[in-house]
Amino acid sequence: MDLQTLLFGIYPRSERLRREYGRWERGMIGSEEVGAIISEEKSSFYEMARTAMLDFFTDPLFNWHDILRPVALSIEGINLGPLRRYKETNTFYREPLIKAVGKVGDMESFREVKDNPPFPVFHRIPGKSYLHFLPGIYSFIRMSSLHCSFEEAVSGLERAYSKIVDQLSIENLLIYEPLEVENIDIYSGLASTVSLFLVLPQFTGDHKKTNVGAHSIISHDPYKFARQCEVPGVMLVDALSTKVGDRIVDKVRSFTDDFDKIIVSNNESFDFLPRVIADRKLMNFRGN
């Protein structure tokens, strides 16, 4: 069986980047300088991912304060509201206030934005290993305060995501739905234009009726979507535990007779971990 590895989500910032963010927020360095440091830190992450022989990894999102904010700041009609707790964790995010879903702004060029480090949103590298990251549409809406109808928000974000794919010329895209979702047919359009990886820890719908056309659907049970994607995936690396060594090889061995190929991923962003622990888990990802 071909075992492939995938790391997604916000990766913890280094002490250097935390220190420089503090200096930037106090006006001690400019946005262009901190932007250059972000780019350097991401380059270091990509080198570490290559050394760890990860098959796939998303942008580490060092310039994302939470998984919604840069997307919210890029779409007209969406503003940032109060802090809200992210699931049952000790981390918080700014709640998007969705009045409408309008035009998508420039996400690719350097520019200053309010309440977030400077753009560009992503720092891509060539190759099939790099995946752009977007939060799931349904989770985005459920983590927001709606001032339009649910249906308007869904259709508006569906159009916005298509525009983002076009603007950034995205080829490989990972979408993470951290909250409950029962229908993923909305992603069929994206799956026809990009190699789509869907991460669904809480899918409550009828998987047998799902026909998105995704390259991979990653969940807690690889059998659930085995016939609905090219390569099924399973979340086995625990990002909420500081223990290094999740015995991935032993756990995957039970799937050997049933799959020719399988993707193993983390179950949440590594940002919940101290950087030193995250680095150790990353370097042991394939064999921990």
C-alpha cells in the first residue's frame, strides 16, 4: 500500500516571528519588513516539510491570525466582529459579520490590511506538494454572524471561492470544514477545476449520495468515502496532544489489504502545539 502524508492548517510561529510581529504591532518595523520576514519563515517551513518527506502540505499560514480572517478581509460585504472561542479550545477568532458576499479583493499582491499582517495571503511554491488552504464554506458561515439569508451566504461564498481560484491560478486546493457538515455537493464545481482535498472531521450526511469528484476526502474513517474520491484519507496525527509518536505505521497496517493508496493527515492545525513539539511531530510524521 502506498502511504501518503499531508499536513494542513495554521502552523505555530517561531519565536523570531512572534517577536517581529510584536515589533511590527508597536510600529518599530514597517509592513514591508515584516512581510519579508513572513516570506523567509515560510521558506524555512517548506524546506523542513521537504526534509520530512511530506507528500502534501498547505501554506503554513503564518500571516493568518485565524482560519477565517484573511478570507473575510478579502471579500466585500464581510467585516470582522467580536472575538469568539474556536470550538472547545482556548483559542479565539474574530467572528465575520456577513452583510453580503461581494467582490473578491486582491489576495496576491503585497498590501496592508486592517487587523491582520500584510498580504499576500499565500506564499506559494511550485510543485504538486503545495496546497492552497481555504476554510469550508459551511463552517465559515456557521462561525459568522449572518445579516443576509443562509442561502445567499452559501451561494455568495461559492462564487467567491471560484473567483479566488481564478485570481490565484490555484491548481491544488485543500478545504477544511472543522464543524458539522451534511452536504458537500457545493464543492463539485471547484473539484472540476482543481485537484481538491476535502477535510471533513464531522460529516453527518449520507456519504453514499456524495459525488463531488474530489481527489481526496479525509475523515476519521477512510472507508466512508473510499468510493467517492480517488484517494481516501484518514486523520491519525493528533494535533491536540503534545505526545510525539502516534504509531502511524501500526495504525495504517490495518488498512493494507483494503486500499492501494491512502493519505494520512493531522486532525487539526498544529498551531495548538508549542513550536518545538510541532517541529518534532512534523519530522516524525511519516513514521511516528
